[in-house]
Amino acid sequence: TETAGGKSDSGPNASSSDSSKQRKGKTLRVLAATSRTNAACATLFELFDETLVVPLLTDVVSIQTLLSDGANTLGLVVANVEPLANMIFDALVVKKDGGNGDGGVGCKTVLRLLERTVAMAGNANTKIINNESKSDDLEPLQVKALKNILEDMMGDEQASNLVCDIF
């Protein structure tokens, strides 16, 4: 219907024939998830429709649960998540709690470590899947792979701290 000014009325009193002419479309909402509250308040708030702050994992049980659920969801073969969770906790939660960090580890970091660990022990994963070996053979390979990854991470962090101190 037209109003006195000649404009179309698309309000709640508009006729059904007017509403059928309106474009109906789907809406895409983009969400951001982070464990960094400073990023949620500044950068992500501006860029995304919603920003969810996910708390850091601060205990071994939470890390172990995420590793187990992540492995199942991603279809990864992990012999035993317990030693991997303990290693991640010791390296990224306990050491950082001494003044170098938040005393927790983000979900994305844990899942990235899981994927890299499985990839580094990949040959054993293939043998397990093809029933050519026992899962007992996989655990030491995955533990060693994670140990190497965590050592590299710590070395990279120390190097970056040194570079940042220079500038």
C-alpha cells in the first residue's frame, strides 16, 4: 500500500501482496572464538558478528578430554591421551604459571599439538589402521613426537623473546 507521500508502506500493516515482493534471503552470521580476552575486546569485536571467549584449559583432565574428543572427531588414532595431556600440561600450563603466561593453554593450541603429534608418528598410524601392528607400538612414537614438538615450541618462544627484547 502507498502512503500519502507516495512511498510504499512495508511496516506491520502492509498487505500480504507487498510482503511477497520483499526479498527473502538467508543470513550468514560469522562467529569468532578465542581464549584471548584482549583480542575479543578489541580486534575481533570489530570484525565478527559475535565473539565467544573460550576459557583456557587449566587442568590435565580438561586437556585429556579435549585430546580424546578431538581425536575422535578428527578421526585420528591416538594410543593413549593421558601421557600427551600430562606433557602438554607440564610444558604449557605449569611452566607458564611461574610468571611467563596465563597458567592455561588454549583449545586451538592443544588441537594443533594433537594433529602435529599424530602426523609426526604417521607411519605407525598407517600400520595400526591396517592392523599390521599393535597400538602399544604407537604410544612411544606419539610421546616422542610430542616431546620434540614441545621442545621446538619452547626454543621458538625463547628465540622470539630474545628478538623482541632487542627491538
